[in-house]
Amino acid sequence: LLVTLMGQFVQAEVKTAAGRADAIIKTADTVYVFEFKMHGTAEEALKQINTKDYLIPYTVDGRKLVKIGAAFNEKERGLSRWIMERG
């Protein structure tokens, strides 16, 4: 909701041929692909983005591509680690 209020286009649970990206945020010059893990690591989330080729639909778009894998800590109820990688 906050990202939408900032004027950016957000999609959740975006289906692809090989899976479903948790979130896609599109700005004027960049497409951000997010994968979130509650019972996993940020590295596993980033690996899923790569393995399931979540960026393929956006490669001809002309915008920069950024992958973000994020892990949440269930006990602390917050973000424990995130990794960002350019597509």
C-alpha cells in the first residue's frame, strides 16, 4: 500500500511460466522483483528468482532489473536479512 501511495505500480503474486514472484514493483526506470521467505534464507529467495526466471518477462522492457531476496525472522517478527542483485 505504501509503495502504491508513493505513485509506483505494484503487483503481488505475479504468475510466470515457472512459478510465482511474491511482488513486482515498477518505477519509471527500474523493475524490482521480490521473493520473501519466512522459513528460509535471503539466499534461498534470491536463488528462487534466478532458478524460476522471474525476470524473463521484463528483459525486453528496457528498464533496469533488480532482484531482491528477503528473509523474515518469525520470532522477532521482522526482516532479518535481504540481498539485492542487479538483473
